Amino acid sequence: MTQLRKEDIKQEVFDLYDDYAHNRIDRRDFMQKLSTYAVGGITVAALSGFLMPDYKGQIQVAQNDPRLKSEYINYPSPKGAGTIKGLLSKPVDAKGKLGGIVVVHENRGLNPHIEDVGRRAALAGFISLAPDMLTPLGGYPGTDDVGREMQSKRDRNQMLEDFIAAYDYLKAHPDCNGKVGVVGFCFGGWISNMMAVRIPDLKAAVPFYGGQPAKEDVPNIQAPLLIHYASLDTRVNEGWPAYEAALKENNKTYTAYMYENVNHGFHNDTTPRYDKAAAELAWSRTIEFFNQKLK
């Protein structure tokens, strides 16, 4: 069997996976269209498996890392969803109160990768909270396919309210210094932008390849923004020129980076869309930004 490598995968395959991962095509259509690219000894099953996330082999910070205290907590949902479960992480050797970071998952719930990102943020010297918006439906189900299906049943504006409630929980936490920012990916990038719109006292927002707020919402943004985009992510990037124009028109504080020749999801090291150089640079910029704004 042919050993698959990222460089052997056509861009059209990554675009196809993006359509599938964002519910624009169902699994049947995905597999059918994927068969077009199953050539030269590559099976559809092998190609599909190569594209799917590997959560077991790509965790950077283990659940039981002794440098951290990580635990699941529950906080009230303001929209009648009961409580929302989240992973709360902080360094065990912290001295004094810490800046807070809300870590916002993609469109599939709190999977192992986003939990890992939450722990990475804590290792960098913050108290982080990574909520699971699938909590009212039973929580992240163990697979992204089912997670996407579940999350599509929740109203995104209700989920936004639940993430705002996570901000309130973290800001009031006794180990937090009251300065709270947000980082989010894909759907979480949109949430990060919208939390900047909705929360006057948010100290920093870092959307990774996230959808943009409406032009009329931009005047409400008070938090400084650090915005990450992928040059091959034409779907999300379509909204950037208008967003940037509105940010400039309203004299908002922002820095935006376009990472060349990388795909949507380039920060996620569990799939072949991952780009190590771009991901590490974007994350180092993110932590530097939070160090400036949250301490």
C-alpha cells in the first residue's frame, strides 16, 4: 500500500475535507468525491483515514502533566441549558493571581486537541478554561463526526452566551487577576470575534481563521485583536477585507497575520492540514500578546 504524505495530497482534497468538516457536504458525498483522488494504489479508506484527526498520537501536554492542575468544572448557562462543563487548567507553581484565557473549540465540541490547547495555555502561565458547548446534549461524544452533528443542533448565539458566561466565571475565579482574554479556532474564531463585540472589558481576543462580525458590530469592539488567517482558506478570508476596513474606520487596535500556503486548521496538529512552522509562529505570537495584555 502506498504510504501517504502530506505533500502528495492535492489542494482539492484539503478543500473537500474542509467542506465536509464544516457540514457543507455529508459523509456520503465526501467519500464519493474523495474516490476521485484515490489513484496510484491509494484507497478511499486510506485517504479518508489520513485526513481524519489523530488524537492519541498528537497530544503535546498530557492530561496528568505534573506541572499543571487540570480539572473539569461546571458553570451556569444563562440560557437555560443548565450548566456547561469545562476544563480548567493552571500551573501548579503559580505565584499570585493569573491572567485568564477562555479557549474556544471548533464546530465539534471539546475534543482532546482543544483540551490540549487549554493545557498549553496554562503551561504558558495562565489560568485557562476550555468549555464544551455540547454539554447540554451529553458532552463531546468521542468522535468529531458525531460532535459536528450534535453541535449543529445548538443555536450559535446561545453558545455565544455560554462562552460569555465562561468569561464571567473565569474573571471571578479567585486564582484569576481579573484580566481575561479569549482564543478560538474556526467556529471558535467567530466566537472570539463576537466576544470582543459583546464584552466591553475583554482584555484580548485571538481568533484563528474565524468568521467576522457584521460591520455594524465593529464599533462595539474594545479589546485589542490578534487575528490569524491561512492564505489557502478562501472561504473565511472572503470576509477579511470588509472586516479590516471596518476596524480601520473605527480606529480599533488590531494586528493581523496571513500565513502563506497553509490551510484552514493549520494550527491543529492532529490532522495533515497542520503546518508546524506557521502553527508554532502563530502560537508564540499569541502567548506574547496575552503576556502583554493579561498580566
